[in-house]
Amino acid sequence: MSAGRESGAAETTWAAPLPADTVGLLEGLTTTRAIRRYTDEPVPRQALRAMLFAATRAPSGSNRQPFRFIVLTDGPKAAAAKTLIGQAARRVWSGKRQTDGYDSGSGAQTDSPKARTARAMQQFVDEFERIPVVILPCLVRYRDPTPSEGASVYPACQNLLLAARALGYGGAFTGWNFAVDAELRDLLGVPDDTFVAGTITLGRPAGRHGPVRRRPLAELVYEEEWGGVADWALDPPGTEHTSAGPPRPATPARRGEGPR
């Protein structure tokens, strides 16, 4: 095939419509789990294109679109970056595992949620270098850092993870990169005025997505004022909850009622 034909074929491929999405929006929002175990299957460039297109449709302050994505797959710099982040992940997780007592209490019971979480996290960090795709979402700063600047990069990260779910892939968002920020900047040529906002891992799930467990809606939604009960904030039938997170607040009194 001539060079001209090869170029035309590539243009046709990349100009193709986005893949069909068989996951409804609400289903995707409520079933996108953090996926930390992956098969060795590579993620096709067409799938990455669709995920990143979805990511770049996210909102940002004044529509400046200051987000950028460094995609690391199997090149030499990608391998070096994965090694840096993997080493950091193992150090950080080892400290957290000990500090948070993952191997004590219920963690000593092999079938407990705490023990299962510890095993999943250990496998995640131990096999980090084998993850098919690692993406570093970045924020190109155009002013001094502000508390709200993440609003111009983190919605794009969520879009990416939801798009991965829609295409049969999965991912997880971590902050392992912060422990080796200087080394990553030097390796990948990240400008000083650019914030590397996290690490997203992607691949074909070795497990599966499914309903995520969170705190009851009524604990997280207030009406009219802080602590005000929203009578309509009810979970759908069959919703499962988690006990994770900070201590649960005391049940607020209904407006107009005194203490019970």
C-alpha cells in the first residue's frame, strides 16, 4: 500500500464515530467501581481515543479547558514512569496498611471486607508496572493555586472513568504520583506551572463493575440548612450501604422539633 493510501486509511479510522454505548447514563454513574485488577489485554487506541474525547468534554472554569493528559502505555518513558509510580505506591500503601491497622481487628479475618480490601490493594501496587494504561491528568495553571482549581481538571477525570465503564474497561484514581512528583516532571518534561493532579489506571477488569456502596442518602443531603432533614432523600429499594468513611453524625432533629 502506498504512503498516501496508508495516510488516508488512518484518517478514516480516527475520524470514525464513537463506539456504541450500551450502558445507560444513570446505570454507569451508579455502577462504576474503582477497578484495581486488570487483565494483560492492551487497551486499543480507538478505545483510548473515545475515553479521552469524553474526558475533554468536561466543564472547566470559564471553559478554559486547562486539563492535559499524559498517556503511558508501553514506550520506554511509560515503563520508567510506571516503575517510579509503582515504587511510590508500594511505599505509601505499606505505611498506610500499618498505620490504619489493616492486619488487625477484623483485618485478621481472611473473609472480612477489611482483609479483602488489603489484599486487593496489595495486588494493585505489587503489579502496578503491568497495568496496561496509566494516565496522568494535569492542570495548566494560569493563576496562583486556589482551593477551587481542581474543578477544572477532576470532572474530566470522572468523565474518563465513566467512558471506560461504558466501553467495558475500568479504572481507578489515585495520588501515588505525588510521592515522586519531581522525578516524574523530570522524566516526562512537565512544565513547572503545570499541576500533575493524580494517577488514573485503566484496563480490562479482571473482576467486574457493579452497584457501588455508599452512605445512606439521608446522611449526605440536607434541606434548607445544615443538618436539615430532607424527607425525600431516600435510597432506591435494594440499595446496599457501606460503613466506611468518617464517624456517622447523630441523626438531626426535624425542623421545628426539639431534641428527642
